[in-house]
Amino acid sequence: MTVTVGGFTPFEWVLFSIASTPTTLNTVQADASGVATATVVIPAGISSGAHTVSALGTASGAGARTTVVVGGSTAGFAAVSPVRVFDTRPTEVQGAVSVTKQKYGGGNVLRVRVTGVAGVPSSGVGSVSLNVTVVDPVGAGFVTVFPCGELPGVSSLNYVAGQTVPNAVIAPVSAGGEVCFFSNVDTHLLADVNGWFAG
């Protein structure tokens, strides 16, 4: 699920956690207006009902809370041992899927088949749980991870020039088992898969 909270210092790192465990869920960077949007995976075993997700600005100490409702189970999710799916850096080895070793950005969208590799089955997959990382972007920007087709108007992670920024992303897959990665400026990309949801 996606959680959005505001009130942070622009571009500071924000730590998301669930109070009932307590467990860290994700760390993301706030945007220029101090809003942080994180994709979070609720840990298995959390009871159904309302839970508080807390967000803490690591530089400012600003805090925010929001309530999420957890269903009765995590039915349909299958964890896999983390596997590097791809890495666009020419200095690194290929992952489970070979890609052209270059920076991607603008109209150059990276399209990757994620089904049938790295422990993800060839069929019956609705989405995959990824850790997506940008490395050495040429400027400030964002990455959108989407099931190919029409580009949605949302970001999966944000960055500034030269940063290395990871983020957890639940990515729906296309009918052909693909996920696309759009960056508005040139950057290296890499992704690890750690599970999938039936679909």
C-alpha cells in the first residue's frame, strides 16, 4: 500500500514504521514541498484492523501519523529469496534478466520481463515486490515503475543529482509479465525482487 504524509523539510529522509510491531517499513526522501510518499508492505502476522503508521523526518525530527487498515491476511503473497533482477551499470554483472548497460531517462524506458525468473512463476502473477534503486542520476527527478502501457502520473521514488536512492515498490505486471521503469532524467537503475502477489 502507499502512504503519503507531509510537513517535513524538503528532501530530508523520512522513516516509516508501524507502531504495533514496531517494524521499519521503508525510508524515502521527501519532495520539494516536504511531502513523503512511501510504498509499504505490512509484515506477515499483523492482525487485521486499524494500525498506525508513523513517519519521522531524520533531519528535522518532524513526525506524522496515519492510519491504515489491514485485511485478515496477506493472501496471495509469496515471498522469494531476494534476487537481483537487473542492473544497468556497466561495471556490474547482469542480473536474472540481461539489460542494455546504460543510463535510462526521458523517452528511453526500460522494459523488463519479471515473470518466469528469479523465483517468480511464469503465470498467475498480478504484481511483484521489488526494491528499486537509482544510482548516479544526472539531475533531480523521479522514477515511475508501472506495468508498461500508459505512463501513470505518479512517482515510485525521487532523487537529486548524484544520489543513490532505494525504495520498496509493489509493481503490477503487464499481461506479458513485464514491468517498465521510467526516469525523467538519465540514471542507472537496478532492482531486486523479494516476492510476488497472485493476480
